[in-house]
Amino acid sequence: MSSLLRPVGHLPASVYWFRRGLVLAALALLLFLVLRLFGGGGGENPQNTAASGPQQDPTSAPSIAPTTTPTATATDKKSEKPVKTSETPRDTKCEGSDVRVDVLPANRKIVSGSVLNFVVRFEAVSDECKAAVDSSELTVTVMSGNDLIWTTTHCGQAIQRTTLVVAKGKQAATTVPWNGRRSGPGCLPGQPTAKPGTYVVKAEFDDRASTVQAFQVV
């Protein structure tokens, strides 16, 4: 034991200590290699194994292009032009039940023997129609109480033959003149003038009668 701690020889002691250090280092290295070989230390690091596997190039992955679905735009709606409906009145003949009839004297007071115009107005009850105005469809009558003074049944020429377009909310009118005299069958001339007093006028179209309107002869 003393020879290990105190080397004996003709060389300096440092030389012997250096050699012993080399031997010990060689033994330690040999022991490390044996332990690593039989201790399973030679297994691959899982991280290294994963890293050594084939890696996918992110640039090689197929790209998916976004898809779009066609949608209706406001421009498409604006391009649709509204279909215009015909503004031409219906070619339907007005019956008495299709219209309202009014008659108004142009003046509420006239001088005896003067001419007075009666305005006959038509208005549609519902649908638009055409009123064929003539003496066979329209009559205008002037009365004084129960006394028949004048009527277009005697004097049909007072009604001007015409066709009126009658629509709801809009009025169509025709004018019937009265000469201020009485009438008789055949509308013979020379009939007496209406005396001063209160008179009423009434119109009737295809059996649809108007309300009576009063006026005065002075």
C-alpha cells in the first residue's frame, strides 16, 4: 500500500502520478462504455426519431379555393322594368246600376223666358265604363209641384248625342239646355213661358234617377 502512495524508482514522483492518472482515466472510460452498452442507453431519443421522420412541406399541401354562390343584387332588381297596364277605359257600356247621376241648374235664379242650362254629371259606382248619352237613355224633366213643365221626352233634340268615359272618383258631364218654356208632345214651338215661381229639375239615365234640384224663375 505504501508503494502506491509513494512510488519507488529513479524517475521523479510526478511522472509516476501522471501514469497512474492515465490508467484511472482509462478504467473510468471503459466502465462508462460498458454501462452505456448494457444499460440500454443506446436507444434513440424519441424527439430525434420524430424529427428524423419525413416532414410534410407546408407549401406542398393542396390549396382549397373558396367557393362563392351567386346572389341576387339590387342591380338585378332595378333592371326589372314594371309592366305597364293599359290606361284605355274598358269598352263596357254603362248601365244605370253602374253610375250615379246628378243634375244641377247652372243658375239658381233666372228671369222668366230666359234659357237655363242643366249640367248632368255621371260618376262610376265601381268599374270604369262608357255612357252612351242620347234621348233614349237620358231624360231631364222640369216640374212645378205635380205640374209637368218641360221634359226631353217631348224635346229630345235638347240632348246632344255623345259618349262619356265614366270612372270612379272622376265625373263626366253633359249639358242640356232649357228654353224657359213649357213643352208638349212633338216639342212644338210657341209654347208659353214658365211663370215666376219655384221649380225643380230631375235627370234619369237608364232608370237611374238623380235627386231633385230646386231653382227659381222670377
